[in-house]
Amino acid sequence: MNHQEFGVHIALTKYPLGEVNEYIKNIGELYSNYKTNIAKYLGYKKDNEGVKSYLEPLYNPNVFHLFSHFDAAFISIIDSYKFTQRVFEPRGGLKNQLFSKNVSYQIISGSLIEGKSPTEVNDFLSKPKRYLNIVQLKITNGLVIGNGDDIFKSSIKRISEILEKYKIEDHVLVDSFNWSELVLIASHEQSDIITQALLEIRRIKLKELHNFEEVSENSLYKKWGVENILESHVFNDTHSYIGVDYNSLNSGVFNGDDDFETQIEWQIKPGHFPFFLQEAKSFLSGEDFDVARFTYGKTDFVVSEATPGKFKSNQDAFRQIRTNELLRNHVRKIKTKSSFKFGEQLMKAYSQDLSEGFSGPCSTENELERYLVDAEKKTAKYLRALNISRNIRKKVRKIIYNFNQGIQDPVLYIYYIDLYTLLNKFIDIIEVKHEVFETAITSGKVDRVSLAGDESSLDWQTHLKTKRVEDMINSYVEVFEEALQDRLLNNYNFEDLNEFSLDINSANTSILSSYDAIVKICATCFRDSYDTGIVTRINDIETISNSISVNYNIDNINCPPLVFATLLKEILNIDKKNFDQKNDILFDKLYEKWKTLISSDESELSEEEIRLMSYQRLDYFEIDFKKFYLTYFKRDDLFLFWHWGYALQNTSSYSSVGNFDEVNFIRELFRVMLISEALGFEGEHALENMKCPIPELKSFWDRHFKRLCRVVKILANLEEFKLWVQSLEEQVYQILYEINFPKPDEAKGIKIKKGMLNLKYKSIRDVILEWFYEEDTYGIKQPVDLPLEEFINNYESYLQDQKGESSNLDKIQKISILSYFCLDFIYNKFESKVKLLRRNYATGKPIPHFLIESSWYIDPMGGFFINCHEERKEFNHFNNCVLHLVWSLGVYLKKDQLFVQNES
């Protein structure tokens, strides 16, 4: 797919009555101020020419007056998705004050696709006296699941053919991150032309796609046979807005005689209607009450316009709202609806659709009934028996009700299915608690097995304490509520709601849901992710995973390398408690023996430092070990770069004055040193040859490195530790072996040895070596820097070749290849060295003097800081391409997630 280096930012907003022009000006400053800051920092590098021409078409919003619930649309080309998550808060004036009026808004964002450059897009958007259509297009879930990019590309091709048919050259398509996969922005002089094109796009059928047979084979509709589903519609929902160029409307140059039928609904203050009519006479068709109708709902009155079928009528109303202060005194809100009559040609087309009939399924509603949960049968009776409060019981019922509503929604069930395993795990735990309760009543004790992992040493009265059970229920309720909200934001049901999420400003529903599918598949390396109910959600600062959720902040979601760098860690963090319990005896033995040896070695470590580096951090050694093998595939340079790179962009590791915390430094240093020694890193990455990763940490490094070397060597040479390392290595190969089999029981009793995979299967590391390594002149394989375009072409071909049924290993290989490329791409951009952005402690702004050293920096406030417009452009292109691959891979994986888990 031809993704460009830029994104698209669409802001839908209401007008503040009476201050429209000032509001638009202030919004413009929101964009221009951001652009000014970018230009300021990009301009620090002396060789960074072309910054002005690069930024010229960016962050220049084109404004359109809408005939819908929202009054206006601001459309701009951007180069950072961090901008989409900024609060859409207008400021203006000399003191940059907040705008005084209350206005609601919604943000739509995505990547720019097709061949039009930002300048070309701005050119057609800024043409005067034009109608604009913004259309959100949701691909039918039954077709998109299992297909991903295949149906995405063919849908775009068919849309382009229709737009060409209607001679609509001025258009652009956006790869959307929200609930719809595509957004079409089209401009034309005639409103009926873009409307007819929209109606034909809505009617696109599977049989019109050039690859309909392949799409059918991989879709959820496969079981009905391609001949029975040819009439299925490609899009099962569209949400559209029509508007006109604001400047043309405001200046009055628009042709008022255009055929354009509108209806304006007015929310009038109680008792103010007669006064409203008096002020509105200039654009009404009469002077008496017979020109108005009272309506029930949010809007109170609909009044007849003077010329309701002409554009002039609505234009006159807009002028009055803008200029007549007395009129505004009587009105709270307005909403405009535009409508178009079906012409003879359209009627014939729809009649033809009717005559063709329809022999196959048009939706999967009946299939989704299997996911319905009966709250009374599943939980209510158990909760009452456990003496759970009415308030908690209502929350549980509401969770189940909300899930049942969403999973039956043919448009949104692709996102709700993420929560199915979490809900079932929750229900299972409630049932287990009830079984324990019955056992306790009968026998007076609790069976340890029935409460595995639940502090079984406590007596049964403590286990069944109401507060204890309610806290457990509330932990599930919190995760479910946040995960649900992440998937609901800005969907087609929420037009009348302002942005309400504290973490998210622009919804990333489809991307988050695809990450969820990827996490669930990767988790099968270590456990059955469907049984444990793992779910991926967005959480603002505390991104540490818990027993049922993997958490990411919204900015990391938009930056795939930051997700892939921690994907395995977050999955393993969920089982961190199990690591502690499983290795409890080993940890105690190592700790006591090690502490004695360290003391006799005069290492000068305090008791607290010894405890920090041993008993509390050995569980992280197991996670780091598995990451080294399964994320970085035994590349010590890649492992070390990302270990420090991620730690340094974690704000929780810093003090308020911007200093990296010394205790955190000791912890991170101990982890990398222990991995280096235990796994035998060589050359510059060997323990004794390690260098401080960045100058800012040099004082800490000098204070702690040498003595840590001594204690790490002592620990790594303990016989118990060596046996543990050997056991972990066997676990890694066991993991890679078992995921090949649908029935792990068949592999019981088989001794796994290094290289055994190659007898029957190609290991994931072998696949990585084929993709990213080449032999040098001595026949030794060395990593290569694979260009983005080459990787995208190869990866898309690889996914195409691997369509159809596949094992978990095949799916994890697909994820691993994409993950490895992302991590290696950033590593090469940093030229293999971590560089930290230095910020002014007082202002938090980057220090100009240090911005000339490099183009790439780790930002202590999170993410990356890029100080060159060419590099920034390339990074945006990389992000756009990879985010689309993440989405495509995720919806491909959901085919199993949707039905297989329910049938097991």
C-alpha cells in the first residue's frame, strides 16, 4: 500500500455562537504554534536545509462549514501523531489565553495514502466555492477478518474507479486509526455529484472486487461458499458529513441558487420561541407560528426556511447567527441536516440490486449469538450467595449487559471480541469462589488446589471475606471498563458526545484491537492466552501489566517499536508472581549464599543494595533472558540498546529536576550486567568491556560499575545459578517446540535439545537470519540494514504466501519478523548508540546547544525526538507503513480469535 510520510488530522467541532470568526482564528493558532515549535527545533542543525519547504504544507488547517451535528471541520496534513493526542483547546491573543466559549469536538486521524502530496491535497482543499464530503467507511467485519490488507487494497481500487467514473479528481483517502478502516475526503463543485458517488460506494459488493475469490476464501463467510456471498456488501457502515469551504460561505460568494436542501433544528431556550421568530423573519418563509414545528428530543423547533431547496436559505441563516446578537440570545444550539432526492438513474440502480436477489448471508448477527452471556445463570446467583453488595452486583450485570450489546453490533463486534476471554475468566473465578464457599460451609476448610495462587495458607474465613472478594471483582471491573472505553471512543454511536477519555484524544481503536490480537497469539508461548483472559488497553502513565491486562500509553501505541520492545516483557510481567513462587526456594538459596560471598569479598555493597540486586531483581533475569532469545534473537547489541533506550524514555525513572534516579540506574545496570555475564556476551559487550551508555550517567557508572562487576561474577558462577540458566534455556526451546502442536499432550515425555527444532521445523531465529542477515567474505552471517521499501514489499509478499490455515508458530513468526525489523530499524537510525535529549530543568524545553550533535534522541519525556526534517519524514513513513501492517496482521489473526476460542 502506498502510504505516505504524513498523517491527516480531521477535527469536527461546534461553533461558539456569535464568535465563529474568532474561534476559527484561535484554532488556526493552535496549529501554527505547534508548527513554529517544530521549525524552531529542526532549525538548530546547521546542515538542516529545506525545513521551511518541508513544513510549508503542514499544520495549515483548511476550514469547512458542515451541514450536520458538527458545524465545522478542520482538515490538516501533519507529520506527528503526537499532535492528534493534544487537547483541541483554542487559545489566542497576546497572552495566549483560553477561548472563553464551551465547544465540543471529535478528532479523526490516520495516515495519508495514494499518490497525492501534502501540497496537492491542500491545493484542492483550498479551492473556493466547493462542496466537501468526509466519509468514514467501515469494511464489513466478516470480510476484513482473515484478510486485512487484501480487502483494504481492493476496496481502495474500487473506490478509485467510482470516483473516476464521476470525474471527482480532487479526493484523498486516509488509512484511519479509529473504528472505521478508511476515510474518504472528496471535493467537487456540485453537491449532487459527490453524493451520487457516495451512494455508489456504499453499494460496492464483493463480486466487484478484483480478488473476490481470494477474499471469500480467507473471510468468515467462507463456509457459505463464494457463489452464495457475491452480493455481500463490502462496507457495512458509513458515516458522512457534507460541507462547503468556510471562506466562500462567509464572504457570500457561494451561488445561492444551487439546489441544496437543508433543515435546521433549533434548540430554543424555554419561553423564548416568539422572540426567536421575531428575529428570524429575514430567513423564514412566513411570519407566523405556522412556519414552525415543535419536535421532541434534543432540538426543540424546526422552522421552514424561505427557500428550503436552495443553498441561499441556509446561507442566510448562517449570516444571521453570526451577526444578529438578539437572535443568539434565544438559541442554545443548532443542528443542520442536508438531504438529497433520489434521481431516476439512482432509482433504477437500486431496483437492479433488488432484482438480483441475495442468496447468502449479509451479516454475522446469527453467528454472534453464541457469545451472549446470561448474567443470571452465570454470576448473579453466585454473587448473592457470596454476600456481595448490591452495588457490586449491579456493576457485574452492567459489564455483561454492555458486552452483550456490543458483541451483537455487526459494526463493532470486531473490537468487543477482544473482551470475551476476559469476561469468561472473570465469570469462572466467581464460580470458583462460590465452589470454595460451599466447600468451606460443608467441611470447614478450603482446598489449596481450588485457590491456586490465592495465598492458600490463609484460613477459609479470610479467603471468603466479603471485602477480599469484592476487591477482586472490582479489579476486573476496572480493567473491563477501561478496555471497553478504549474500544468505544468516537465510534458511530458517539456523534453527540464530546471527547471524554482522559488518556485518549484521537481514538486508535483499530490499531489497539490489532495489538490485542498480536498479544494474545504471542502469549500462547507461555500460556493459553484465551483461558487467562488477557486484554490490551491504554493506560496513561502506569503501563505496568497486571494479571489480566497489558497496558500501553497512547503515544506508544502510535509508535510500533516502543510496543514491540516491551511486548514480551509485558506478557511475562503478568506471570511475574508465578515466577516468584516457582523460584522461591532457588531465590532464597541464591540470596543467602551470594550475600555471604559478597560480604567476604568486601564488595562495599550495603544490605539494601544487595537485596535490591538479588532477591527483588532475579525474577527480571528470567524475563530479560527470554527477551534476549525471543525478541532480540541473541543479538547482544540490539538487546543492550533497547534496554537502555526504553529505560531512559520512562519518565518514572527520573526526578522532577530531570535527573535519572540512582536506584533505578543500579537496577538497570545490574540487569544488563547479569545477562551479559550469564550468556557470555563477547567483545565490547562483554561484562568487563562494557561502557557507560550515555555521558549523563557517567558519575553513577564510575561509582557502581566496578564493584557490581565483582558481585555479578560471583552470582553468575554459583552452581545453582548456572543450573537455573540451563533450565531457562531449555524452557526457551521447549516454548519454540510446543507452539507447533495443537495438542501439547502429544509432546509429553519428549526431551527437547538444542537444534531439535530443525529436524522438523525451521526455528523463528532461522527465519530471522534469512531475512536480516548476510554472509560476509569469511562466511559469517552479519546483520544487514534492510531498507523500508524492500522490507515492506518482502513482508507483504510473505503474508500473501502464508495465507490460509497455519500453526501458532507460523503466526508468531509473522509477528517476530515485523517486531525485529522495527527494533533494528530504530537501532540503525541511532547508529547503534543511545543519545539522550537534554532538556532545560526549569522549562522542560530541549536545550538548543545539544541539538546539533545528532538527529535522533531518546526523549526522557517519552518516545523519540528527531532533529532533522528528512529523518522525521522517513520516521513518519516508517510508522505509517508499520501501523498498517500491524492492523492487517491483527485482523488476520482475529479469524482464530473470534470463533476458534468459542468452540474449544
